[in-house]
Amino acid sequence: GFEMYRVSRCNFNSSELQDIEYIKSYYFRKVEFTRFDSSLGKYVGYTEYGVRNAEAWNNDPAILASDRARKETYCLHNIGNW
């Protein structure tokens, strides 16, 4: 069968918001095809399919706003747990 999955992670250099990076990666058969990186503030595609996804998601202001907010709502909010 095929295996597609998504991984969300936070990279911390300190507990300050400007030092936190939120990354959401999409994989198919262990190959990353699309990634959102809060440092860039947009999606990047690594395969032909991933580039098409990135273009579509980068042109949707609601998707970008939601993912850009996750650095604060997901990472910063849970920093005490990690």
C-alpha cells in the first residue's frame, strides 16, 4: 500500500516567540513533498506534486494565516510541556 503522512514540529532556540520555528511536512513513501516553514511564512514543494500543492496553498490566504499562527498557538502555547 501507499503511506502518506504529515508531521508538525517546533524547533526551539529559546522560549521567545522570535526564536521558535514551526514546520509542517507532508510525506509520501518516506519522501517529503511539501513543507510549511514559519521562517519563510509559506509552503515549499520538493517534488512536482509538492510544487503544485505549495502553489495552491500559498495562494489561499486562510491556509497561510492559519499556519502562520501555529507558531504561537501550537508551539508557544505548549512550550511548558516540552
